[in-house]
Amino acid sequence: MALRLRSEAPGADHWIRVFRRAMACRFEITLSGEDARHVSAARDALDEADRLEAALTVFRESSDLMRVNRLAEHVPVQVDAELFDLLDHCRALHTETDAAFDITSTPLSRCWGFLVRAARVPAAAALATARAKVGMGHVQLEAAGRTVRFDQPGIELNLGSIGKGYAVQRMGAQLHARGVRHALVSAAGSSIVALGGRGQGWCIDLRSRQQPDSLPLARLFLRNGAVGTSGAGEQFIEIDGKRYGHLLDPRTGWPSTAGLLSASVVTHDAATADALATAFFVGGLDLAERYCATHPDTLALLTPDDGAARPRIFGRYSGAHVEDL
């Protein structure tokens, strides 16, 4: 996803970008030149990315999430309110997306070799063993004591499909608390929070990762909302001449066969947008259509891999306008 910035406001003759690397990607806060007084607030907000990476990553044994992964198959593990609420949100999204979104799918990625960038077709027995260790139904959340417990060995939580969105959402909330009313917060170009937005709003071009220099798939003008995008990346495997990407369907254990190049979701918060983009990429057009029909203020743009390079659009978001290209 690429950002194309415009503003109709007088005095917005340049842009200020404040950025930092965290969670293996670039976090960036964009301000209009007329909002230069908020640079200090933007720098402080970037600290959230570091804080959340330390707490939620699976690449540091000291993180709160890794403590859960180590201990929860043996005893209930108490966590802080922030992590408990995020896990509870993941459980709700798992149910609402017919299990297409699942933060326990790491054993499948390991089985397919995607974690070490050595993709392979696993043996049937190995895949069956990995599938037995996947499913939010194995994760027990007890609200009274804020505890997490796994009901069998081998369960692993991984927040990679929602963590960046959650981080930019928290950063946006911190900026708003500091009095910032117009800013664009992004992570890896795929998770975005738009605060305010003068004129028509922040202009966001959605582009194919496979053809980044091509014309945009769609152009959004967004005010007070969030965008999450999921798509076919660089990791893939070919089976009988057909290409399969690294995004796995947790319900089957196989790479997604929904036939999409990308899935973008616009809604009120970036964590939800990120999770839904992953779920819709896995679940396809039918899932996106059903979800948007029953969840107001959710807009989905899905690009089928049919050569047309035009997204299918479901639902709506009150702060978003999709421009015809």
C-alpha cells in the first residue's frame, strides 16, 4: 500500500515525516507543514512501537506473549489488562470470521517452512500433527483473573497479523491525547491510522506488492479511520504449476486458495482492519461480503487474481471515499 498525500488546506506546502524502525518494519507519522508544532508529540508516540514490540513479540524470550507461550499449557498465566483485552478481541474476530483469522497458526507456518524462508510441501502426517495444534478453541481466557490457559501442549500465540495495526492504533490515540488532530500513522505501508484529514481527507493509494510501480488498484480519501492490507508477498511455493503464498488458511492447513491478489479493509481501528484484511484474504469474497453486510462502518476492497486488477468493493465506511480510477 502506497501513500499519496494531498491537502487543500492553505499553508500545507510540505510534509513532515517522523519515523523509527520497530517490529521489523518502518513506523512513520506524517504531519502537514502547518502542524510542525506536533513533531515532539510524534516522536513520543513512536515510543509505543518499541514498548509494544517488547511486550508482544515472539522473537524475544522476555516478552509477555512468550511467557504465555511457555507456561500456559501447564498453568493459567495472568497477564495485564492490555494483553488480555487484545487476546479477547482476537477470539471475537476468530468467531466473526468463521475461524479465517487465527493467532494460533504458527505450527502451520513452521510445518510449511515459511518461518525460515525454506518453503516446502509438508508430508501429510506432519501437516496433520501441526493442524492438531491450531485453533482458538484451545485457548481459554478467564476474565475474572485475566488468565490465559492452553488446553493441550503445542499451542502458540502469534500476534503478527494484528500487532502492527494495534501499535499504530495506540500511537494514534496517544497523538490525539496530546492535542494532535491531523496526522497519518503507518507501519510497513500496510497498517494505517488517519487522524482527521483536511479537505477530502488523507489520500491513500492501494497498490499491488507484486507490481509496485503500476497504477493504483484503488484510491481512498480517508478521515478518522484505519486501513489494513494483506496480500500476496514474496514468500510462495509452486505446486503442480500453481503458485501458493505464505498466508495459510488455519482451517485447512494449506495456503489460501481464495484467488485474491490483495485484501484491504477500512474501519474504525487499525487492529481490527489488519485482522480482517488477513481473514478476507484467506476467506475470500464470500466471507467479506457476509461480514460487511452485518458490520456497519466496514469497507472491504478485494482484488481478485483474474487479470482485471480492479477491486471488488463491499460495505462502506462513513469517513472513506473510494475514487474511480
